[in-house]
Amino acid sequence: MHTNTPAALDGIAVELVRRGLPAEYAERAAAELADHHGDLVEELRPAGMSDSQAATEASLRLGDTRTLIRNTVREYQRRHWCGRWPLLTFLFGPVLLMLAAWAASGLLVFGTFWPLLKLGIVGPHEPDGIVSMGEWIVDRTVLVWFLFTVPAVVVWAFARLARQAALRWPWVGMAACVLALSVSMVKSGFPDPALHPTTLDGKEFAADTHVLTIGLPVFAPGTAALFSNLPQILWNWFTHDLKQTAQLLFPLIVAAAVLLRARQLSLRAQQLALNGS
């Protein structure tokens, strides 16, 4: 147990910054603890204690440094709703936010092109069996926006949320993993016998018809067959289409980059707090 000596109290601000608290809040909390320690010393001196005895007794009453730091961090985290319910926030929140962003994007596209369609400025898409350059560009734009850009923005948003609430990196990692698994379930593109079904209800898709499928193909006759075939199924799912691998890894890469940047900012803030103490 680390007793709260005045020297130990001097390092609390740096430790609070290391735990993710803003420098101003950490310095203010450390100053309040130091003032409380000083008040206890002043109260104990009239009882006949020497300065050293009063300081020691005040430190014992104040509590050990680790407990003070933990309580201060927790008190700060509880000021934010994500700090009060981190599991709900970072387990379910990323998918809900991503779905909301997808819905908003879809409504924006619909609101943009529907009036143009009604005015006859653009016509409905009629598959002719040939993937034109325009169709290819639209397909790649939709792919990049929905399956890469939106998840990246969601990861960044939850990393920022975690930083504001002084939550540790595992919560951001959880959000990134949830997004990675969710996005990797989506297959999107033009029909390809190796990647997508080319028929639906006996009707064959034209080559320039956009195909969207969601979900892992893990259905098998019986639980034993499912688990015995699952490694091969997952291997085929990700290796037959490199986009699936990219969709799985990209949110994790973004999370790693954001956390690395946050780490650099934290070290800089710690150094500033250390220089100011």
C-alpha cells in the first residue's frame, strides 16, 4: 500500500493524466487532495502531534494513493453516460450508429436522385449485361463509403468518446472488433460465380446488377457438421474475396491508429503535467 505522503500527492496529477483525465481536471483534483491533506494536518496539530506525526496521520486518514487515483478516475468517468454503462455503449453502440449512418446515407441518396428521376433528368437503371465505367465507379463509391468510410468514422467517434470519458483502450478495441465482424458479414458487388449467387428464385442476374448479401454461410445440417466445417467456411468466406478481409481488418487498423495517436497525446500531456508540478 502506498501511503499518501506530500511527495506522493505531488505525483497524483501526472498519474491522473496518464489514466486519461484532462490535465486541468487532474491538476485541480490533485490540488484539492493536497488542500484536504493540509487541512487534516492543521486539525491534528492542536492535539499535540508534531508536524511529521500530523502529516502521517493525515495521510492515513486520506487513504492510499492508488485508491485515491482509482476513485478520482471513476468519479470523472461517471460524469459521462458511456462511463456509467461502458459495456452497453461499446458493445451495441457501434453497430447501431453504423446502421443509423447507413440509413442517413441511403436517405440522402434517395432524396438527391428521386427528384431527378421524377423530373426525367436521369432514368431508371436497366441492366444490359455489361458493366460500364459509370456503373463500376458507382459500385466502388458505394462500397468505399458504406463498408470502409462509415465504419472508420464510427471507430473514430467511439475512440473520441472513450477518451473524453477517460476509458481505457480495451473498450475502443471492443467497438472496433464489433464493427469489423459486422462489416465483414456484408458482401457487395456485381455477380460473380465465385463470390455471389448468380440466380435468385431461378432468375439469373445480369452482369451489371448489383448484388448485396449479408450473413455468414454457416448453415449446415446439424451442429456437429456446422462446427466441423466452420473453419473451412470462414476461410473460404475471407480468402475468396479479398474485400472481405479488407472489411474485417480496416476498422481494426483505424482503431490502432487512433489509439496510437491518443497515446502520443497522453505522453505529451503527462510531460507537461510533470514539468508543471
